[in-house]
Amino acid sequence: MCPSKPGLVDFLNHWEMDFISLGEMSWKPINFRSKVKLVYTIERLIYRFLSLGFDYPDSELFLKVKKQITSCTDKFDAVISIAVPYAIHWGVASVWSKIPAKNVAPVWIADCGDPFYGSENDSFKLPFYWAWVEKWFMRKADFIAVPTPTSHLGYFPEFHPKIKVISQGFKFEDYSFQVITKKNTTPVFAYAGLLIPNKRDPRAFCEYLLSTGKDFRFHIYTKNYTLLKRFNELAPDKFILHSFMPRVELLRKLKEEVDFVVNFENSGPRQTPSKLIDYILIDKPILSVNSSELDFQTINEFLEHDYGNALNIPDRDQYKIENVTSKFLDLID
């Protein structure tokens, strides 16, 4: 059960499943297209107000999920709702009864990625009333799945007994690229993902790279170039900006072309960047950067092709999709 979107038809033709469409999403994000600074600022303020205050435009999913589950006459062994957006959980909670026989399934697993109300890495704190909403839906869910052992810190203590750690899953075979990795004399490295001012912030790292006077190629794949624009203008041959690309295509490119990959650490233990799993799949050394406290020695080592202090991520098998699936089935059983 999900909204209609490009590529869904091919997906459904490939995999055998029953599909319930939530229809097209009609609430659209605000496009900041105005070149007039005042208008642009007003647009951003309006969007920030709607996003923080009403979870716009994702809250449309609350109504769509509620409508479809209410009209559903089938019975299932379990419901697994997946966030983000969290409005999907709210839609399930709105029709979930304390009387099991009235529900479409006896078990509800609410799968949560990054925390909603307890997020550490958003630029703005959510209004207080979203805590009530989070407690309302979590009281109804049977289990709350989170991706890492420390993710529970992003949720209210009263729900910790319901929390189960289930990692994000990947089919490792899809990422077994048969490519010849280029041997670079000049250090070539990359970062892929979102950037957040004063949180997942690359500026101090880029400043230090410039100060070393070394030659390098830093490829950045992101949607928000604002934090990197200055560096790209100062040294466009060293700071090379790219837009997002499909995961498999990106990982193949990184596997073939870069010496190592960069991870900008989050502010606390509640959220773990999912890109770390991507980096595991291509088996590249990971330079993990704390933006507020740079480890100059480790950075210098990486620039000299010394990866002895690369970030170590144990238990790779936890991310295999077959192991992730088994954990969900165990909860249902």
C-alpha cells in the first residue's frame, strides 16, 4: 500500500504482490524559484511554518492511509508501516483498535528510521504538540523497529520495551560490482548525502583541506550545494559538485573511481547515517569526520593513502536483506 509514483509499474510487474494504491499525492512542496530575495525569504518562512507546524506536505498520507485501511476488508498476519514520513504511522494508528478482532491484523510493527520528535540533527525543534502525536501512535503499535542499538534514545522511555533493533537491509548480490578500481596518484574521495548547517556540516573539513596545500579531488553528491558553493568557486578542480543519482549507479561509480569515502557524523547517537551501509557495500575505507572537532592526523593519513584509522563497522551480515526479513518474521511469529 503506497502512493503511485514513477517506476512503480515496472516494480509490480517484476515482483508478485497485491498492490493497493494510495493514489497521487496532491499536496506539493513549495518550489523556491523566485530570484527576488524578499519573496524567496517569505516562501521559505511559509514552508518552514507548514512543515514544522503541520508536517506539510507529508501529512496528506495520514488521510490516505486512514481511508484505505478503513475500507480494507481483507485480514492479514501483520501490518508493517514504514517511516519516514511518520504520517503513515499516524494513519494506521487512527484506525487501530484496542480490540484485536476489529483490526486488519493482530500485529502492528511500526518501522522507524530517523526519530521524529526526538531528532537531533534537524535545524529546528518541532512544536511540543508533536510529542503527543508520537506517544499516541506508539501506545497503539505492538513493536517499534529502529535501525541501530542507540536509536532508542530518540524515543520516549516508556516505549523502549517495544523497541526492536532491525537494521536496514540490502541484497548484497546487487552490489557485487565487477569493476577495475582506478589507481589514483592524487587522492580522490567522495561524499554522498544530505548536508545540514552546524550538524552534518562539511565547511570546517573543506577549510582544512584547502589549508594543507595538497592536491586532491573531492567529489560531493548532494541536493544542497549552499555549504559548498564557496569552495567550489575557490577551487573547482578540487571540490567537484554532483547532483544525486540512483543508488546502484552511484555506488558503482564510487567503487571504480575513488580511493576512500567520507562520512560526516551526526550530532549524537540517535541517528546513524544510512550512507554508512552504502559505503560497506563497496568496501571502501571510510574517513569519519566530526565537523566540530576535526582529527587532523587521521585526515592527513588518508590524504597519504594510509587508512589504518578508517571507521570500522562490525557485523556486516546484519544488513543482508535475508537476515532483516527473518527479524520481521520473528516478531510476527
